[in-house]
Amino acid sequence: MRVALIATGEQGAAPVLHVAGRSLVLRQFDFARIWGAERIIAFGSNVPGDGDALRQEAERAGLAYSAIASAHALIPLVDWRDELLVLQPGLLPEAPLAIAALRSGHKVLAFTADEARNAVWERIDARSHWAGALTLPGALADRLEELGEDADPHAALLRIALQAGLPIETLDPDVQVNGAWMRLRGDERGAALCALRLGRHRPASPREEPTRGLAGTILNRFAGPLCEQKEALGACVALALLLPCAALFAAWSGLAALAFAVIALGVLALEMALGLDRIGRAAFQSRRLSRWLDHVPDGALLLVGMLAIGGPWFRQIFPPIVLLVAVRAVPWRADWRDAVHDRGLGALLVAIAALGGSQEPALMGWALLALAAGWARVSRTAVSPADGIDGRAEQIPSARTSASAVDQRSETGT
């Protein structure tokens, strides 16, 4: 059985740090579960909140749960055949590389002295600092009996593992740079950590999409208060759904400019929700928000565009359909041309045009820009079967030059 030891805190100690509304205790539980833990052992003085939350998460996941208040209490809970995972208090463990390393056998994870980027890592010898995680055979847990009952089990098990000669495996130091493996002390680092996590899964750059860049700027500016609010993600998702509905009502009431402006706000709310999702999930987790949310702005643009254009039904439906087809057909380039994908910026510009009653030409102009960007992309990259890789027609060698061409290819190895 795989067993994980997680510290839940002590009475009177500093509160456990929360990262994006989820405590380090529960983030260590997420890591232990991915590692393959079948039993969770919580060490602490039963601090209200942390221990209860960990127990509920373990029970919900179908894992065995035990709580201990001393090092000696751990001994009867770990069988000699078990594998014990030890996570240092305050560790934020999310690096997939570490999961693979700990699954492959008993070892102590470490950083070299030169690669330990701050002083929070405990030195274990002249060359290494403990990275805060280790796995060891359950039989070694019996050695805790040789120590005092009030010993810290995490530090004690580290010493036992080193004395038993378990191998030390060095982690890639880059995991500290992107926030996937850190040891945190105090709430003062919460805001900076949330800003760091924002760009880990998908960087937000104003150069690519202005609305996503604006959402990233807002999240970076208010990372601390936003990330500590568990309701922030749900509120942004609710706004991303309610604002398109409000836009439909405005369009039905004949307020085309207001309708498109509200769509732009809905796109901003959606980008903020996606940003909060990137901040909240671990490096080894996939996107939590449903993919169908990405289609909400398109649906709003289609329906509002139809309501905002007068005339016969075929005239109403043609511009928004052409627009959506054109925008979706444009390939991504990670440059300024990605602005044509930006539903928020486009809706805002259409709203400005709608103040003068020009929403239909604005929609068609947006579609033409998207088609032009897509044509420029395709024309530069498309290569016909008879073309070379540089886009120029390949010359077919004559019979007189074939032999020399073969000789030249053999000399260059191509």
C-alpha cells in the first residue's frame, strides 16, 4: 500500500498558506493522490479546518484516512510492505517530473547547493538541499521508536532515509522558476505566486489578443485578493454566461451598440475565468472549465448580429455567419494577426460603429480582415506537391545532369 504523510499544522502556529483559494494541505493531497496514495496520514494537533478538509477530501476520493499527533503514532499505521511518501510542511508540490521520480522507487529528492534558489530548502549535505519530498520503505518507519515521541516525523524520516543509504535524486531546478515546486512561508508570497502561475499553462500577451492581455493585467494587479476568494472563479463564469444573455435582451430592445459592448465585457469575464482556472490548477492537472464555454461569445455574436441587422432573414444571418466562419478559419500565428480572433476587441469596435448605425458594415469589415489575415497566412505556408520546401518549383533534372546530381547528394549525405 502507498501511504502519504501530510502535516496539517499545529495549534498556535502560523496559518496554512492558501494558493488560489486551496490550502497547501489540500494541494499536497492532490499530489499524493496523483502519486498513487491509498492511505493519508495527517500529522498535527487537529487544527480546525485543515484536518477536517483533508479528511473530507480523502473520504470523497475513497482513500483510508488516519490522524496522528506524535511520531510514534505513525509506526503501527505503516506496514513493512508499504511505501511511505513524506511531504515537508509548506511544500507546494506540483512538478510532473517529481511524480515520475517518486513513482520509480525509494529516494530522496534534492536540489544541488547551487540550484537551490532560496534559503527555505533544508541542507542535507555539502552538495545538496532536500527538495521537501521522499519515499521510503515502510519498514524504516519502525526506527522512529528510537527517537523521542515529540520528534518531528518529517525531519526524522529524512534522517532515517539518509542513514539507510536511500539514493538522492536531483530535481531539475527549473521547476522552481514556474512555481511548480516551491516551499512557502507566510501569506506575503501568495499574490506573487498567483501572478507566476497565471502564465504557466498558457501565457497571456497583449500582443496576441488584447482582451486576454487586459484580463491578465487585471489578474496580475489584483492577484492576491482575487486568488484568495474561492468564489472568484464561479463569479467570472457566471458573468461570462449572464452578460451574453443581457446582450441579447439589449439587441432585442433595439440597443445594438449596448448589446455589442456587453458582449465585449462577457468576453473579458470569460478570459478572467480562464486565467483564474490556470492559476488554480496544478501543473499536472488539465483544464477544469468546460470547453463549451469557449463557444459562448460566438453564439452571442451570431444572435446579437442577427437581431441588430434589419431587413429580410437572409440579410440578417449572412454577416454574422460569414464573420464566425472567417474568424474560425484563421490559423493562429502568435503575432498581431491573432487580434482578429479577439471577440472582445471586435465586439467593442462593432459597438462603436453601431453608435452611428453601421453595425452591418462593421461586421462585414471584421470578416474581411479575418479572411485577409487567413489568406496571408495560407499563401506564405502552402506548398504544392511539385514545390520545394522553400515554396519554389523544384527543377526536374535532365538525363544529362542526373548522374552529377546523384554524386553531389551522396557527398552531402542528403
